[in-house]
Amino acid sequence: MTPIGKLVVVGVGLIGGSLALALRDKGLVAEVVGVGRGRRNLDEALRLAIIDRAEDDYARALAGAGVVLVATPVAQMPQVLARLAPLIEPQTIVTDGGSTKQDVIAAARAALGAKFGRFVPGHPIAGTEHTGAGAAFPELFRNRKVVLTPEPETDRAATATIRAMWEATGASVIDMPADRHDAILAAVSHLPHLLAFALVEELALRPDAAEYFRFAAGGFRDFTRIASSSPEMWRDIAVANRATLLEELRRYRGQVERLESLVAAGDGDGLFRMFATARDARNDWLARQA
């Protein structure tokens, strides 16, 4: 890809910081400017050499920018996009890393107006349960997927630039309609996070919670790892994608009721078939990741 002269990252956390580090490692960015709400996090990003400069003035940050990545929680994006709108120069491409796409696209269309074509909606499907600049690392996107959901008005050259940017990090890039993205991610990402949060909270609210946690081991740790994720980020995702997520919760509730019936009936054969189907599907999925 052609190197980016100036990358502006709004929200220098795991995603934004890791992109900056990955491009730095490849020599594909000349300057990285960080913008964010918290000075402490920006100072950490400076200390870790993730960014070259921290700005609280959007006009100074965007002057001469080649690419702007909005990597904030999705509920903040309408306000951020509105602040960016009058400052987008003809060469500037704006993209995002939001885990939901239909709401972000609607916000971008409303905020950017005639400049909407310079916005390339995207979602790097990568992450950990850790947050902030200190969680960033350059290999985060290696062998991961990035979904782009360009609209008919989206500038094709801008899309090609963002595609090349993500490919340079080691990711594979896939185009997908925004509604299909939101439906799939509700099932395979958003729902698992909600279930992990719900299980841990249910245990934590028991009067004798400490004893339960004292005996929790590998299975609990593996199932609930993502409950250590950012409550703010996942609150925003759940609200933004709530219509599709409610359908996935309904489907899951039906599966839990089926499981309850099998356990109540002592139906060992039925339980075995359910567990074997799940095991085989997961093992097939893991084999395809190799």
C-alpha cells in the first residue's frame, strides 16, 4: 500500500493503538496523532510510542490527515463524526472500527452530508478482553478478518485504500452488507459477550458468591473470559444492535429450554447428541482457523 502521511486515531485503545503500531512496524505511516477523552490514556500512548502527538483540538489533529480512524465506543460515534465533518479535507478518508454497522452508517450519513462518500465503514474482528492504549500490540490483526460495509455512495478509491491498510496489518478483508454483518456478529460475538456477563453477574449477586468463585476453575475461566471486557463498549453494542440481538436471545432461550427438558427427563442419549453436535461443529471451526 501507499504509505499514509498522517493517521489520526480517535480513541487510542486496543483497536486504534494496534493499527498504529502495525503500520509503524511496516513503515507505512509517517505520523500518528491521537485524539481522545482521557489525557492519561493519551499520555500512555505517547509513552509507548503508539502516537507521535496527542491533540484535543480536532482542527489541528485533522489538518493534512490522510486517514482518520474512529475507534471509540459506537455510542460516541455520532458526536465524533459531527465534530469531524467540517474538518474533512478532500484527501482525507474517514473509517471506523465499530462492532455494529447499520447505526454507524446512519450516523455518518447524517453527520457528514456531502462528504459521506469519504467514509468507509469497517469492523476489524479482532480483540481481547483488555482495553486502553496499554493493551495495544501490532500483531492483533494478523490472520484475523476485517469486514468493510461500503455503501453505494462510498468512494471506491477510498475503499481500496482502507482495504490495503488493513491487509498490510496481516488481516484478510471481506466486503459485506451492513445488515448481514450485524446479524452474523449478533450471533457469534455480541450474544456470547452478553451470556458471559450475565453468568458472572448472577453468581456475583449470590449471598455466598465468594465460595462459588473460590471453586471456579478452567471451564469457568474459559467461558467467562470476555466478561472482563469493557462494560461501556458492550453496553453500546447491545443497545445499537438490540433488534437483531433480541432475536438471537430468543433462539438461545429456546436452546436452553431444550437443554432443561433433556436434563429434567434424564435423557442421556439426547444430551449426548446435543453435546456431540456442538463438539463436532466447534472442532470443524477450529480446524478451518488453522
